[in-house]
Amino acid sequence: MLNKEKAYVYELNPTDEFSPFKTEEELSLDDNTESDEDLMFDEGIKQEIKDTIKYAKELFTRYTCWEGDGEVYISGLPGDNCDTFPLIFVTIKQVNNGCTFLYSPVELPYLEDYLAKKI
């Protein structure tokens, strides 16, 4: 479940490598067809991903220089029980200058120089 009391927003240099991330289209969040990959996401998880994307965009707008454009990338990490992906990460690469914005539900100490906001 999305925890709005704890969030980390990072404003990174232009980044081109998103190998562990997938786009919204690749996850078929709004598609009613089922692919093999869709089978791993039930409707609850899809809604959680959508809510997290919306929240990340709100944070990027409020705390960074994000201009509202760019491709959305999503990734996740297993939670405490390792059966689900409750830790959802959202990254957006801005179109005009490549600035990259990252929302994380957990602190990423190695990116502390790029921390724009800790909630």
C-alpha cells in the first residue's frame, strides 16, 4: 500500500539506462488483454502502480524542475514476504534535457547528493 508519509525524490543527471525498469505500456496497466507478463499483476497491484505513478508525478512537480513530460518507467522490489512488489519505484526522463527524476519509497544512500526532497 502506498505510504505517503515516507518518500524520497531524487533529481538526477541525464540517465539513459533503465534496464530493470519497464514503461507503463510494457506493463499493460490500461490494457484489457492478458499477456504472460500480465499474469503476474493482479488488479490490486496494477492500481497500486497507477497510484504510485500519480503520487510520484505530484512530488516531481512540487519539489523538482520536472516540466511534466517524459517517459514513465516503473520497477519494484519484493516486500517483507517476498511474494509481492510493494516497493514501487518511478522514474521519469524529461524530454527536452534528459533530467531524470526518481521516486523511491525507501532511502537510497548512494544517491544522497541528488536528493531533492525527503518526506
